[in-house]
Amino acid sequence: MRYKIRLLAFTLALTLVLTFGFSGAASALPADSAVVYHGIDVSRWQGEIDFEQVAQSGVSIVYIRSSYGNTEDQNFRAYTRSALDHGLMTGFYHYLTARSVSQARYQAAFFVRTIGGYTPDCLLAMDFEDLSGLSPQEINDISLAFLQAVEEFSGLEVCIYSDAYQASRILEAPITSYPLWVAEYQANTPSDEVAWASWSGWQYTDTGQVPGITGPVDRDYFTDEILQNSVKPVPAHVPLPEPGISELTYRVRPGDTLWGIAMRYHTTVPALADENGIRQPNLIYAGELLTIRIADRTGNTPIFYTYMVKPGNTLSGIAEKYHTTLGRILALNPIRDPNLIYPGQLLYLP
């Protein structure tokens, strides 16, 4: 069944090349192969999915979120079983929330342990959008630590999922040696401003409609380069490292609050106050240095997510996708005009 899907994808690729110019038009980032597959990526936000209808719609590849932080996605196993039953090629991604290199390696082990025993068709993907409070150097260091650890623990190949803003302004070598699955909306092709020479995946909308899925879903194009060179199972029962604790020093910026800093680093106001001898948590000063302790193993369920706004996003669309309300997003973020958000802006989501 999977080989039939690949033959169908090759036929579809001819149309895609002619329609979208994937062969590498000026100012457009080219695909890294001529064969392009229709794909989607899903998580528990999609609810119940009829994968029979999804497969019949022409989708060939489905990327499934297996885990986020130290938590398994509650629909991961059901989605995987049904997708395989209906002949879809599958890939797995992890939503990284690490704030230190040590924590990144711990989450990499958790990711591989979660997908242990499965045989993915596609590269194992890192989704690192939760960047609030991190410097570009920290983002690159954490990303590289996670990618290398996933390779080490799984013995399989990996790729990076990134929006075009981060891929052009933050990520740099050696991260750029890994295949890129780029998110860029409202564009005929991905922009060549990113620090990669080509793309292996292109998420072109987060408001797609697919039979068998109720509500919006991410739609993607994938090339042959997103597929594992050798299809083999992920090792079962990968042990988790002994969890440690990292310390970093944070300089308070104008407008910071202890609550906001706690959210960025996935800790609590009482913990920050205790670690820094702060008697009045509502009173901190710009330039003040804080010590933040980051445990490799954090609580299972983060209180907040962070989301980086992509071109074409609206607050109402983000609220619909993440099953929340505009009012709840506005309550968590200092937004004066709900109709005015910017690509690259970080939002807290409940």
C-alpha cells in the first residue's frame, strides 16, 4: 500500500512542480527532490481522526506529535495505529520545551523512549517553538543537543521543523546541516532568506481542511528527503538519563515580571523568589541578576505553551486551532489591539 502511495505522489509531484515552481525559481527556496508528497501533521488538538478518509483524500504522509516536554501526546498511539492500518507513511515529532542543554538531552531520551518499537518512515523531527527568554546562542545550543541526542539514542536520522522567521534569523551552522521542514504561510514557495539551500518539508498552512478531520489542520508538502534512508524500528526501552539540575543567570529587562520570567523558564514565582531571596515578588528591577534553576525532569503538564506568530496568523485562528478562546489569549498577553499581531511575536497560550 505504501509503495502505491509513493507512485501516486510521483504523479502529483509533476503537477506541483509546474504549479508552484518547486524546481527553484529566483528568490524561492527549492525543494531538495523532484518527488513531492501531500502531507499533514497532527496532535491531540485534532481530536478524533478518520484516517481512512484522510488516505482517500490524497494525503501520503502524516507526522504525528508523540510527545511534548516530558509528556506523551494522549492521541499518539491511536493515531499511529490507525494511520498505519490505512497505509499512510508516518513520522513522529517532539515539541521541545527545554531551557538548558541538559534538559534537551533528557527530553530527547523521553522522545525516543516514547516512540520505542515503532518503525517511522520519516525523519524524527524536532519542533522547537517555545523560545521565549532564550538568546540565539542558547536556542542553537539546545537545538543541537536535542538533535544529536535523538540520533544517538535512536540510531535514526533527524530533521528540524522551524518557521521561516527562526530559520532565517536565529538558526545557524551546524543546525543548518540537518534537513529543514519549514513553516511559511501565504506564499507560493518558501523564501530563500532562510539559512538552508533547500527544503525537505513545507508547512504551507495551519488552516487546512482534510476529509476525516474536523476543524483546521496543518497541511504540508514533503520530498523524498524527509524519508529515512533505511526503515528500521526505534530501539525499545531506551533508559532515561539520571535527571540533573542546571543553573543560569538571568538579567531582568525593563517590563519583566517575576511571573513572566517564571513562565518563560517553566518554573514558579515562589521558586524564583526563594532561590533569589526576593521578599516582594511584585518588585524586581531592570538590570537585577536572578539565578534560575532548571530541572531536567519537569512536571508532566506545562501550565502554558508559547507560540511564535507566523505570517498570515490571526488571533482568532490561533484560538480555534488550539481549542481556546480569544479572551483567554488576550488575558495572558499584553496585546492592545487584537487585530494587530506580528510574525515572530511570541504568545502565551493556555
